[in-house]
Amino acid sequence: MRALLLAAALGSGPVSAATLQVADWPAERDCTNCIRLQFRRLDLQLPHAEVGKIFTTGTGSLAVELVPPSGDLKQSTSIFDRTQAQLRDLFKKSEFLQAHSIKTPRDYWDTLGTEPASGDKRLALVRKAERIDSARSYTRLSKGRLTAYVVRAAEPDDQRIYFVIDGDETYYMLVGPMSQALVDAVLANARVAEMP
């Protein structure tokens, strides 16, 4: 039943313009054949059936690749993070953040879930850049201090989950060809963990 509700919340067919839908966080479940990955403050349990190895190049900003059991790096899911300061720098000239009273990563992802008002070209452009305008669905799930925004993209290799932690200027992104089994496992067991 839980899987059916989550599948319905995450969408099963194309829509013309995805707007933010709210769903319940799936119940935590045992993951006996999993590896735990802590990426800064985001703690995940990844099933070996979906993730064969974890890979990072160590160049530039930190990014981690979840490589499928097939070993095909082109089919891996990337995990990386961004900060509110990076968003401010990105939108400094356009004043997009100020125009929409965006002060936190949660404000940003919530705003992108709204249909742009007539004439709001900036919001339309940002939704397009984040691929939300063409997504099959855009869903927010919350559990305590952790919020996940799941973008079910029209393109199978460009699925996305954004994680926001209350009181933290950093947000986390998982981007790539995620199977429903991987999405379900990530969401069921994701939690906030303090840095060691």
C-alpha cells in the first residue's frame, strides 16, 4: 500500500506544468544489504542491488557517484551539494531571490513549485533551468528537520531529489537515472546526521 501511495504521489504520467504536491514520507524500513553513506549532514542507506560501488573523482567541488551494479559510470547517480550563498551569487544580477522573498533553500524549492504568474519571466526561466516546468511531477515530503523535493523528470536519466535540512544553508542533490527502487530506499531511510 505504501509503495502505491508513494508512486501516486510521485506521479505516473506526463503533465503540462508540474506544481508542488505534498506527500507523506515513506515509513522507515530495514535495509539489511545496504551501505550507509554520510554526505556532510545527509545520511543515506543504499541497497547493494541498486548501488554497486561509490566513486568520487576528488576534483573541483565534492561530488559522489552512485555506480549501479553493472559498473556503467554513465548510468550513475550523482550526489553533490550547494549553498544558499551560491544561489545568491547565481541570481545576484536578476534579483530573482529578492523578488520572491527567498531566504533559504526551502524557500527556493517551494517557490519553484508554483505556477509563474503572468509576466513572471524570471520564475518561468528558473523552473525551466531546474527542469521542473517539464517534469511529470514535483513532490515535497517532510520528516522532522529533513525535507525532500522529488522531481520526476520526463527524461529517465535526469531524475532528481533535493534534500533540505532546517536551519542549514546547504542543500543536497541526487541527480541521474534513479530507479524507483533506489528512490524508495533513499527516501525511506534518509536522515539528518551531525558531522563526525
